[in-house]
Amino acid sequence: MIKLIASDMDGTLLNDKMAVSDRNIEAIKNAQKAGIEFLIATGRSIEEARPFLKDRVHPGFITLNGAEVYDDKEQPISSNPLSEDSKNKVIEYFHKHNMYFEVVTNKGVFSDNKELRISSLAQLLVKLNPSTTYEDALKATVERVKMTPMTFVPNYDEILNDKSYQIMKLLAFSDKEKEVLDPLKKEIEDNISDVVVTSSSPNNVEINSIDAQKGIALLEYAESKNIKPEETMAIGDNLNDASMIKAAGVGVAMANAIPTIKELAQISTDNNVNDGVAQIVEKVIAKANSQE
């Protein structure tokens, strides 16, 4: 029986309007009422992820792809920052490829270019939801950026040179997947051994410590709750979900998932526009009730 469900956000729990639907919220609430733990497992920071829930539900959080984990009271459980050496090497590669990138730290998320931040997120929204026009995505992103707790700085020098800042994740954006992102990913993977390279969309690359993975975080959280690996379920759509899809007792691919995730998962559900998360959670609850 499933006792713990972990769900990705972008392209999974979030619909094409970058919102968590009422049906998804209700499904999470009903799972919790049935005694099933629910985790948000996202590449976002907890400050970025929390506003989407609008205080309607209070799950645990695996954030920044596993770099930080919180319980359902938002108390920190674990933290896995990038090493100093790896952080410097990754940034060197970003500069080499003239990438726009953002720095996620233990003290918040930082960007050095508001215009590129907005355009990159709009492109991400279109990539995850092809039916959305760029114009609509841009409008939604401008509003979302206003509500997102992010600090804009002239450059990252002060943050990168201040040892009180732990770098939890680095992420870079480009709309040139084959020409820019693929070579960049390979270069980092081939030359830096203690990082993991993932993506939450075709237009980005996300760099974490090798210890900061959703799959590792999921199993550690489960163990802390005396839940066996086979009693866990993970739902996702993109590369940064691969580790938890593989680690969970049941891996679930969204209908809009990339082929890699569909191949890894044991089962599938509907897409993010049609509340695929709610649909699979409702099935888990129904099965649990039938076994009582």
C-alpha cells in the first residue's frame, strides 16, 4: 500500500496557467486525511514553491532538486550545497558559453538580469505547455515574477565571494537546446565528478551537489517516517524527476512527460492540464480505502 506520494511541480502539479488546481489541492488534502504523506518535490526553492499552494494545504517539501528538505511544518531536515570547487567550475562553464544563469543560495534566489529572468521563464512555460502562446506566457510570467521572492543584483561577485552564502543550486537558460545546452551538460558531466546535471524544462540546465537528488531525498524522508521504499510513489515529467521515479516503489509519468521519464515509470497518468496528479492520487486513496 502506498503511504507516501511525492509530486513534481512544473509540468506536473502546476497546470498551463502555472497554478495548482482545486482538484489537485483537494486530492492532496484527501490523501493526508487518509494517512498518506504528501511531498512536493521541486527544483524550486521553498520560498518559490510555497505561494502556489496559497496556504490551502501543507505538505512536506523536497526543494532545489533535493538540496533542501522540509517536513510538513516547514522545519528543515537536510541540506546539501555545492562544494566551493564545483561551484566555481560550473560558473566558469556558464561564462564560457555566455549563459544567463541564476544562483540559488541558503539566503534566497538571485538574478543579475530581470529581463532575461522573465523571458527565460516565459520560454519555460511554453516548453512545458505547448498550447500556451509566448505572449500569454510572458503576461503570466511578469505577474509571477512580481510575487516571486527573488533578489536582483548587478552581478554575483559579492554573493560568490561571501562564505556565509551556501550555493544550493545553479541553473542556466537557453532556447538553443542542441547547440548550447547539450554540449554544456556533457562538458560539466565529463569534468566535474561531484555534481548532478538535470533539467526541469528543455530550455534549462540545473546543477546540484551529487547528494542533492530527489530520489535520495525521497527515500531518506520515507525512512524518517518508517515508510518502506516499496510504499512510496513519485510523479514527474522531466529529467530532474528521474532519480525519484527510479527510487520510488511506484514511478508515475505524466502524459506530457518526456520519453525518458515514460520509459522509467511503471505507470502513467493524465497530463498536467487535466489534473493528472489528482487522478492518480484519487486512485491510490480508493485502493487504500478498499483495503481497510
